[in-house]
Amino acid sequence: MLYIFSGIISTALVILLEFLFWQIPFSLHDFRPGLVLPAGGLIEGALCSLGIYLYLRIRKRRLKARHFIFGVICAFVGFWVIYYLNYSSAYINNGMINHSFKGMHISNYMYDNTHSFNFGNYLNFIFNHYIVKTYSVGGYIVTTDKLGIGFHRIAFILECIGFCLGSLGCSVIAMEGRDYCKSCKGDFTIKRLYSFDPEILGEEMEGITKSFESKSTFSDFISKDRRHAKEQSPFIEVYLKYCTSCKVAYISFKYMYFKEKANDQYKLKEDKDRFKQIEAPYLIT
């Protein structure tokens, strides 16, 4: 259950970071490039759940549905807590709202000349008069009713959705490339061994299988010098991966190639359709 504690900590840090931004002044949570993309919401939603996925990564735990759900909950709660903090720290001084506790709190003013500015009315005001802010050296450039109430409502909803989508996106990025044991769900320990030309794949697979007799035989085999035919040509990378809990080991053969990009630049990629793997005795680890 430590992932819950990690999520709470990361959400609290995001809320604190947002409050510190207000002192600049700058508002990240409702930062919207082009008045459409809820970039601030996506960023802060991802950061709210980052603690969960870092915990899973460090502790080598498998990502499950409950982690996705709690990550979205952290982002959703973070969204509303930020707005409550925004209300709690909203003071008016010389006709301007600030979050430095200067002047009188906004609750001392009237909403629609009929009710005090409590949190509910504050949210209603934002929902119907969502202020789009663009940061500049001089402060905020504010656009309000020129865009219409309909736009303000959509902008507020999109920000909330952005927080949730940011959390989901964080899970994909943070957990990418994990290779875990299907028995205990823990991450494999992975070591790169060597590489060779694809033409001798069969010979190498046969040779490495024979070397499983002992750890010294295996070490001698993988330490042999192997030269590639030429630069930027495809090659096979060999990895040893093993689970210390289940005492199982595997040898993986990854087919790597260079994909040409612009300006004679190349990017190394894996052809996953050519991936091969054989089981190995745990003693070679």
C-alpha cells in the first residue's frame, strides 16, 4: 500500500509548487497555449501521480488497474484542492486579486450583490467567467468575457480532464520498457552481454546453449571477440535477464537496426518481430 502514500506525497508537492508559482505571479494549472490545449492540467496531473509510478519502478512492481485508478484519483483530487487553495489564498488589495495574503479576503465581498464569496460561489464564478491567463514580464494578460461564457465552461472542464489524462500519460511514460517475471510480477534484472551479426544467429544460439554447462564456460563464451561486418548495419544484441525471487533466467536476442532520418542521421531501433528468447539455467547468473 506504499504506492498510496507515494501518490499523496507527489500530489501534495504539486499543490505546494502551484502555490509558490502564484507568488511570481504565474498560474501553471490553467496554462493554456492557444487558449485550447490544457497544457498546465496535463503537466500537473502527470506530476500528481508521478510518485505512484516511481514507487512501482523502483520497487519493481507490476502496474495494475488499481494503480491507474488511484493515479487518476490523485490528479482529480489535486485539481479540486488547488482551486480550494486558490480560493483560500485569494485576497483583494487595491482592486487586484493576489495570493500573498495582502488586503481583505475575497469572502468579505459579495457575489452578484446577493451572497458572500464562499467557495461554492467562487467556483461558480470561475466556471462561468473562466479567466484565461497568459504570463508576461509585466504580470498577467487577462481575457474574460470577450470569449463568451460557453468557452469559459468548456475551458474549465477541459482543465479537469487534462489533469486526469496527464495522470494516465504519466503511467505510460514512467513504466515504459519494463520487463517483468510472469510468476512473481517483479522486474527482471537485465544485463547486456554482447552483440553479433545476424548471419550467425543460429550458430550463436547453439553455442550459447552448449555453454550452459557451468558459469565459467558461459563466461568464456560471451567474452569471445565478435566483429561487426560494417558500421550502421543490423546486429543482434544479447541480454541475460533473470528473476532473483523465482530463480529463473533467460537469454534474449534482440534484432537491432539503424533507421535513417533527415540530414544523414540514424536512429537505432529494435525489430520486435525478430525477437528470440531461450530459457537458461539460473546458475549462470
